[in-house]
Amino acid sequence: GEDVEQSLFLSVREGDSSVINCTYTDSSSTYLYWYKQEPGAGLQLLTYIFSNMDMKQDQRLTVLLNKKDKHLSLRIADTQTGDSAIYFCAEEDAGAGSYQLTFGKGTKLSVIP
Amino acid sequence: GAVVSQHPSRVICKSGTSVKIECRSLDFQATTMFWYRQFPKKSLMLMATSNEGSKATYEQGVEKDKFLINHASLTLSTLTVTSAHPEDSSFYICSANEDQTATYGYTFGSGTRLTVV
């Protein structure tokens, strides 16, 4: 089946940039998503990118997509302690109306004050 | 690596009927599993935490009589949507953690698209 991989941990200092990386295997991915999960909560959709785009910026968030290498990254500028959470990468294959979401295991971001 | 199998991937049912969704941990034991529902704008709301051998812990606002959760074994949790209505149509997904003591490294099922007609 399809696979989404991301590293489990990332630690950064407050004020620095965070870059969370993700790789996926599905060549027919339609959308790629980044979710944020705080302890005990659901998964909040942060941003997404359509597969024919290579970059999307939304305030402090920048998503880069390298479709050739099937590599997705999320950059958080000026990381704050409130950004400490687990970040999930997910890809959606909407081909033939199948609508399947495949998640990575999540990257736990720790922000050091 | 850890695999969570979720079935069915898609289901269409008539209003008033019940639908069961299964979530299995294939190569590890999961004393805890999590059930989510996807809402517009595609955020996933945590519905409940399923605990093996005991009652599930439901989040505020989730009707436990409507969404029955059973976690009878260490590898299987089920979510039954009872007396389904069109507003229950959504995408439901489960997750589990191979390391029960960890707060990271979750494995998700592939999700179930429920359509109630």
C-alpha cells in the first residue's frame, strides 16, 4: 500500500525556523496535507498543497513540494513555544473518487524557550 | 512497521440502519485506539479513545449511544454508528500506537468514507 514517512522528533529553539520533512510513495497523490495535533486533541488542518503546485505560503508556514522526489516539507518561521505539538503529513489520492487519506506517524516538535 | 487495518474503506447505508467500522492492529497489540471524524475544512475531530477491556472515553459533544465503541481484544476496536442519518455521513479514521507509553509515533488506518442516504 501507500506509505508516508516522517521523522519522529524535532527540537528547535524559540525564534528559529522549524522544518518538518515528509516523503510519500503514491505517485497519484492529489493533495498533501499538514495537520497539527496538540495533546488530547484532534488533528487541526494547518495547510495543504495541490499536487501541481511546488510551494505555498501562509503567514509563518511555507510548504514545499518536490513531486519528482515525492518530498514534502513544512517550514515554520519564528517558531514559538505554542508551536510545540505533533505534526502529521498526509496524502490524499482522490483518483477515481476513492478518497483515501494516508498519514505519516507524526513528528513531535519541541520548542526550547 | 506497525500497520493498522481499517474496514470497510467505503460504505453506503440507508437512514436508520447501523454501520460497523473495524480497526485492527495487524502486528502489534493496542490497548488504546483513537477514533476521529473529519469535518469540513478537513480537520479531524477526536471522537473517543477506545480502551481494551473497558469503556471508551468519549469527547465532549459525542453521543456515546450513537457511536458505540467496542474494544474487546488487544488488536480490534470497532465503531458502530447506530441509526445512521445523513448528517453522520463523514470520513472516520482510527489510529493506534505500538508503544502504549509514547505520545508520538501513531499509526493511522486508511479511513472509512460513510455515506448515509
